[in-house]
Amino acid sequence: MISMDDCIGFSGLNADQVDLVAHRMHMHPVIASEWIETVLDQPGGEALVACFLVDERPFRDHTTAGQFACECLRLLRKEAVQ
């Protein structure tokens, strides 16, 4: 059986970071670990995961993970253009 520590280890982040992403995405840390691992394997994935680890104050008005992710992607695109 895979343990929680295994899942966190596969994600490439530490337990606190996985918990933060899980909290902001409203999902269980095991699911968040898998999501992180999948996203980090894609182009631009590191930047997207990093959005979930930054200070949440600019995003506190977003009530869903989808809204939060869309705002992160918008900011990433804006920075890429500059």
C-alpha cells in the first residue's frame, strides 16, 4: 500500500506545500500530490504550481480552485508578455 509520505514524495514538494495546494484546491492531499506530480511534468507546470504556493491575498475573492487557477494562468501570461 502507498502511504501519504510516498504520495508527497512523488509530488516533488514537501508536506506543507502539498497541504497548501490541497487546501487551496479544496481536495485531499493525496489527490493534490497526484495533481502536482502530473502538472510538474508538463511545460509551464512549475509556474502553475508556484502560483498555488504564493501569498493568497490577491486571490482571496476567488471561491473555487478553477477561478484561482484561471487567475494564476492570467498572471503568468501577463508576465510572459512583458
